[in-house]
Amino acid sequence: MKKLLLVLCFVLFAFPVYALELLMAHNPNCNICQKFIEEVAEDYNDSEIAKRLPLVIINVYEQPEWFKEAYREHRIKTIKGTPTFIVWNGRIELTRIVGYYNKERFYSRVRGVFVNEIQLLP
């Protein structure tokens, strides 16, 4: 019993589990970003996909310190345009979606990323 408890503690602390988030690199001067906020962001966190991938909007001009640190450490790749949606596991960028066209295509792309890439990760 002690061995099982020791192994369980090792697994829990050696391999921490992080919740996934969908980070949006947002430029307040970007018309496409504003379109996304109006069409999607206002009710995104009420959607089914948000239960597993909540949205966090990051202003590219006022980045939180943890984001800057991850960027400096190359745990987040270069952002070349906005909006950029980054699937983040609390430690590293897993994948990303660049751009926004419309609500239906956005949800389709997010579901595709989630099914094809994220769920297959260990």
C-alpha cells in the first residue's frame, strides 16, 4: 500500500496536469479582432467547447508578465498578426489558429484542432 501511495504521489507531482486555454492575441486597433469579439467572444465561454478550452484575451500591447516570460523562453511562438489563437496548456503552446473569418468557421477550426491535435497528445 505504501508503494502504491508513493508511486501515485510521484505521478501527481512529477507530471502536473494543466488545464487547456485558448489564448487570443488581440490588437485593440484590429478590425478583425473587434469583429471576433462582437461575433464570438461575448458568448464563447457559454459554449460547449469553452468547457474544455476557455477563452483568454491577451492585449498585445498590455501582455501579462507570464505571457511575456513564456514568449521570451520560446514556449509561445512569434505572433505575426492578429488575431492569433493559441492553444495553451499552462506551460507551452500546443498549436494555433491564425486569423478570423466568421463565427461558423472559427468554431469549426477550433473543434478540428481539438479533435485532431489536442486530444491525441499524451
